[in-house]
Amino acid sequence: MHRRRFLGRVGAAGIGTGATAVLAGCVGVGGDPDYDVGMLAAAYQPAELTVSVGDTVVWENTSSRAHTVTAYEGAIPDAADYFASGGYDDEQTARDAWESDFGGGLESGDRFSHTFEVAGRYDYVCIPHETGGMYATVLVEE
């Protein structure tokens, strides 16, 4: 089952007030979410996502605060392509761009996507909210 359809069904089933409230922002018209990871005020939702090799993950800023999606360079598989909103080639460049002119920032409603071609664990962070614990993981399976 596609993860977007699963989230839509779980939200529609109303398995509990808390689950429905969390997923309400993820469901698009017709009940199917149109992104995989939402960015809340200080968290990614979900904080851990499992996908298959070749899948594209879409992040959407669902809050009113600017966020980034920035891979921890040392916490992705060796053979994997680096990813960061703003299209930066490495973590330090992404951090420098944020510090100098908010480079890579995603405003409310903005999206970023990345296709995962290598199996493994990918840890990533929102640079401006890192000290507040805004980091998450994509697990990519064969």
C-alpha cells in the first residue's frame, strides 16, 4: 500500500482523536495526502518514515515558520546523493547559506522533494530549529 493512501485511511478511520488531529493537516482533497512529511512549528511529522529504493519523498511546510530539510552529511549512506532544500551539495554549504541569507528556507506551503536511490538510514534536520530538536529520519529499504 502506498504510504500516502495509508495515512489518508488511518486519518479517515479516526482511530483516536490524537491521531486524527495529527494527520488532519496531511490529508489533501479527496482524503489522500499530497505530501509525505509535514513540517510543524518545531517538528517533522512523521519523525520517521520508511520508503523503498526509488521512492520520492515530498516534504511540505505546513506551519507558519520557515524550515529547511538538510541531510546530516555524516548520517546518510556513503554512496547516497546528498540532499538539502535549496539544492546545496553539502551540509556546510547549506548551513552557511541559511546563516548568511536564510538560504534553503521553505516558507509556509513550500515543498521540497528527494528521490532515494540507495538503501539505508538518512538523518536530516531543520537548521533553524535544530537546537529545539527538529530532526527526523528516512529509512530506505530494498
